[in-house]
Amino acid sequence: MKKMSFVWMTLLVAGSAFAQSKGTKAGAEVTYGFRYNGKEVPDGNIKLIISGDKARFAPVDPVAQKELQLLDQKGKVTYQQIKDKEGHLLTFKKPFAEYDQPELIPGTDTILGYPCKKAKMRVRSNSIEIWYTDALPVKGTPIQGYAPGLGLILRTVRNGTAEYIATKVDLHTIKDTELQWPASMGQLVDDATYLRQVIENRFTTIPIFTDEQISWGNEHHDPADDQENVTYHYAGGTVILKKVKLPKLPVGTLFAEVAAFSNGDSYDRTGAVFMIPMDKKQSFLDGLKNGVNALPAYHEKYRGVIATDSYLPTLELMRFFTPFGISEYNKKVKIKGYQWADSAVYRQDITELQPRLEGDVWIGVFVGNYDKGGHKVSLRLKYYPADNDQDTTTKKHWIMPIFNSTNLMEMAGQEYGTMFGKDSLAVTVNVPAGLKNLRLRYTTTGHGGWGGGDEFNKKLNEIFVDGQRVYHFIPWRTDCGNFRLLNPATGNFINGLSSSDLSRSNWCPGGVTEPVTIPLPDLTPGLHTFKVAIPLGEREGGSFSAWNVAGCLIAE
């Protein structure tokens, strides 16, 4: 269980028995400490300011300040307020009676000199113990959903581990200006709408592409020059590219999120999210603009796949595979009891690549297809601030893509990854001094979609450094049947299986391929040769196998 982020919480509770003067109403300040497994967690604080029957939580933590929590003892309701991304005020109103109700149980205790009764309740399968006092003419709770009208709650314990306990009770009057009760409740919304907004306000969303068509054979009239925030189309429209300015964000968690659906194409296709390194004389952008022959050659016909002194291949952020015809074919293929999804959503943690995603960056999405309708794709980057368990120490990072055999320019003549088998994929790179935690981020998928092809046959992948094998495994996915409701147009066989159910070489129609991390702790500074060896299957007539492998060195 993660540590709770708010520890010291201040609760100012309203009452009616204290002396009042003009412009003021009675109140009380209760300071709570938070303990987890008996240990204090010294991080953050919060206030609940109450005047009369009205109370306002006022957290000090800047993340928590995005949400306003209110108590109305007279009306027996709570309010939660938040602004959406456009600045509109949304409010969720909930009566006390709709909260989980406490059960009074035998037992008493004394906290800060006040006699306390005991109660218990269940909240989302969590066991909550509560100690409250009626000795004061005030009511309040350190957690809005924990019996808000019961009394003055001085202690709560969740599941025997997470404890709020009062450390100070300060009775005094509160001015209306301190209460700052909102002048407007804004738009009242239901709990689902409100919770969605609360969650989205906790992180930063950076939209890159929205409902862009990725297809082949349509005309595109892209603007000239390298303009920011403009979508460019390459390789017949199967690659979309945009130059974006990304903020420098503190340590946290970064996700890439793709939402995609068929706009006509019914097949499972290779997809990739990538960025183009621009720190060498040549870049993959040269090939997109000027043709594949503008990229450096490997073994004469394989273009732009390995790092050289003057070129870095694309840095793959995510590899995904479209399902069979999602959305476009939902109504065309009806099976009783099958509720097809409206789109496929792919999410992957790319935090370790975040240092490469700052400032002016070229980001692209590829979906290989020969269909005029193709696919519709959206891409967002989502940044989540660090939590209590993350190391927030700022480190300098070194990230270097060294090979990528995925032919992103497939529809513009870039060769498939068929260099394996009789040969291998090899690249020599210079590893600088002063690196720590050096590792290779390796992603691999096999292709060749017939019975004898590498898509449906287990093949050993071996990684060598300077002739020594440092890693080997057989990439294989056996969980493709989990994606059945994403695949309305998949083929169905006489034995009852569907094509989308079949196990494959590290990918499933509708899924994301996870990279593996290969530690390289003993690699010394200087030149080193990396080699990927895979026993490529033999051709059968016009069918052939290929492997899409991407490798990136990462270190601090």
C-alpha cells in the first residue's frame, strides 16, 4: 500500500455555543497527525475552516488545492468543487445520508482530555474505526467521507494501519473572510463526472495528435517548412509527424497513450509511436522528406536502421498492433453476446525516455496499411507528479537509440527487417565514461503471417556485446484471446478459434508490446559492438518473415 500524501491536517470546526461578535462566528481548530504503521509521515498539511454551520477544507499542498471540499452541517450535505481544464467550476453535492453509515460500538477512550465514544464503518471494503466526542458543541471529521455528522472525530484508523489522530484542539471564532465560502456553486454534476475531473486535474495531459487519419493513397497538402504543431504526412500517409514543444517536467511518471480505431482497414497492423533524434548531421526526417535513399545504408539495402557517427535511428516510444477492424466493422459483424469496443486504447510507461522528450521534438505515429480509409489515431502524453515512493533526485540521463529495424517507411520503399538468419543486425557505438546503471531497452516482434512464418513460430532472440551473449529469450505472447472484443473482423476457424486469439511472436492484435530491460553493468567506456541474432524463417513462395527490433541504451 502506498503511503498517504497528506499527514498533518488542520480541521476548524463550527459550533454555536461560543461567543460571537459582529462579522464572526464560532469555530474551532483541530490539528491532526497522520501515522502509517505507527510511524509519522512528515509530509503536507490541510485545514478545514468552519464558521457557524459551514466548513471549508483548505489544504496547503498545491496538488490538493485544485479541489475544494466543503461541509454544511445545517443542510447535512458535503460539497466538492473543482475547475475543469477550461476553467469552468464543477460541484458535486452529496447528503450525509448517502455516505456509508457508522455503527456505534461499545468502548470509550480519552483523547486530548475529551471523552470519546467509538464507532466503526466500512468504506469500499476498508474497515474504519472512529473515536468521536460529544463533549464539545461542534462536529467535524478529518476525512470528508468518514461520518461527517457524527460528532467531533478525534481519531480514525483504516485497516489497522493508516491513522489520523488529533494533536491539538483550539476553540476560537472564525471571520467570514477566513471562511471564504464560494460565492457560486458553478455547475452541479454527478459523482462520475466529478471524479473524472478530479483524476484528470492530478496530472498533465499533452495532446499530440487528435483523430488523425493514417491511410495510404490519399492526397495530402502539407505546409512548407518545419512548422510547429502542424501534422505532416509521409510514406503515402501511413506516417504522421509533428514538431511540438514539450515542457521540462520534474521527476514523475510519463505515459504515452494512443487511442485508435479502423476507418476502413480490417486487418491487424504494426503501429509505432516514435521520436526523431536531431542531434546528428543526418536524421530520419531526411528520409521522410527526401526518400529512403537519403538514409545511411546497412548491408546496402537496409536504410536508417543503425546508429552511425552522423546518424541516430528513431527512438521508439511505443509499439502497438491494431485489432481487426474495430469500430468500422462493429455493426457489420454481429454476434449475440459480443459487445465490440469502440476503439483500442494503448498505454505504456515511458518515464525512462522522458529526458529525450523536452523542448522542440519531432514525434510521429506509424500504422502500416494499404487502405484509403485506414485508421484514426490520437496520441497524448500524460505526466503524473512523483508520489511519496518515488526517487525525486534530479539525475543527468544519457539516452541513445542504437538500432530500429521497424520499417516506418514501409509504404515508401524501406526494406523489411529480413537481415536476420544468415546474417544478423550489428552496430558499433561509443559508450562514454561516467555512466551508471547502463542498460539496453529492447523491443522485438516477429512477423510472417502464415503457418510457417515467424509470427506464429517461437524464435530465440540473442543479444551479444563484443561477441559475448548477454541476454537471450523467446518472445512469445499467449494472452491474445483477452483482446477478442476488440476484433470484430478477425477470421474465424472451423475449430472455434479466431485469428485474433492465436499466440504470436510477442504481440497481439489490439495490444502493446512491452520492452525488456537488459542490464549492462560491466560495460566499460569505449567502442562496443552490439549484435542481435534471430534464426529467420525461410521464404515460402511469396511469403517471408521479418523481425522488428528496436534497441536503446539508457544510463544515468
